[in-house]
Amino acid sequence: MAKALFIFDLDGTLVDTAPDLLTSINWLLGREQRRALGEEELRRIVGHGAKKLIERAFAMTGEEISGFETEMLYRAFLKDYGSHVAAASRPYLGVPETLSALKAEGFALGVLTNKPHAPTLALLDELGLSGHFGAIWGQGHRPYMKPDPRLFPEIVAELGGGPAVMVGDSRTDVETARAAGAPVVLVSYGYTQEPATMLGADTVVDQFSEIAAAGKALLGL
């Protein structure tokens, strides 16, 4: 069994995906004669899945859309985004090195994200990060999303069980950890409208390289 587990969010935590998400959401908005979003606008609405991203983008640029319209736009968005999922997206500073060090020390690592499952796998593959993780769960891998209380215990079980810490950038990640009674570390540089220090995490770090020490401290290691 692993020494302990680190479960990571993806967008805004491991990888800065905003540039490629922005390209696809603005392509979709332009197709529907809506104005383009700026990158800061996009960063405020990422993290709740692609359908919610689309709904919020359209609400910000004109009339809200129906559930049926969301489904149609979602399919178009995924097709476009999948064609350039890692064109401009990059891991944050220190991510590959920190993941390698944690794995070498005997920690099990997983990804738990509300990003759709197929582009999650494609992104991590293209960036050379997939091999660090024993489990990668995107939206659709289970019929429910963060912060559903079932998700965290289930991915921990898949990784072999044991004490685990959640690492993310949003209130959703805090709620996911709290629902499982797990500690949580937030990064301050991620995608959220509220400062990370206001979201109720056990620890907030400014650099990904600080994750290992913060997580170990919370796990009592």
C-alpha cells in the first residue's frame, strides 16, 4: 500500500489550460454571433465542467441558453477543444518535478477533475504527465461530479486506500475534501473568483513546489 495519497485537481492546479479553453469558447461564441471573452473573464468561470462553462460564457455575452442548446453547443465545443487540447496549455512551474519526487517517495497520486474525461486524458498524455498518476478521473468517469461526496473515497479506494489529501484551487475542491473528511491544500494562482485564502482550506500555497511539504504536514508525515 502507498505511504499516503495526493489527489489533484487539474485546471488551474496542475496545468494552466486557460489559453486553449479560451480559443474554443471564443470560437463557439463567435459561431453564435456573441462577443469574445477575455482571459480573465474565462478564468472566473472555469472549474464546474464544460457544460457549466458554456452556460456561463453565454450568460456573460447575451441571453442565457436552454438546456437543449447547451447540449448541442457542448458537443461542438468538445470536438473543437479536442483538436488543440494542449496547443498552448502548460504545467505550472514545478509540477513535473514535484510529482516525480512524490511518486519516488512512495506516495500514490491521482487526478480528480470536472473536466470531461476524454480531454483530461488527452491533455495529460500530450504534456507527458499521465505516467505520474495511478488514477485519472474526469467528468463522465462516474455519473456524478465534484463535490459529490462519493467521488473522493472512490478514487482513494481505486488507488489502494490510505490517508489522502486533496490539492486544488477552488471552493469545489474544498467541499470535495470536506465531504470525505480529508484535508485540503489550495494553490493561490488558480481559477476562482474568490481569493483562495477565503475558501476554508487547511493550507494555501503560492507555488506548486510547496505542495509536497504542505500535504505531508497535513497528513502528519
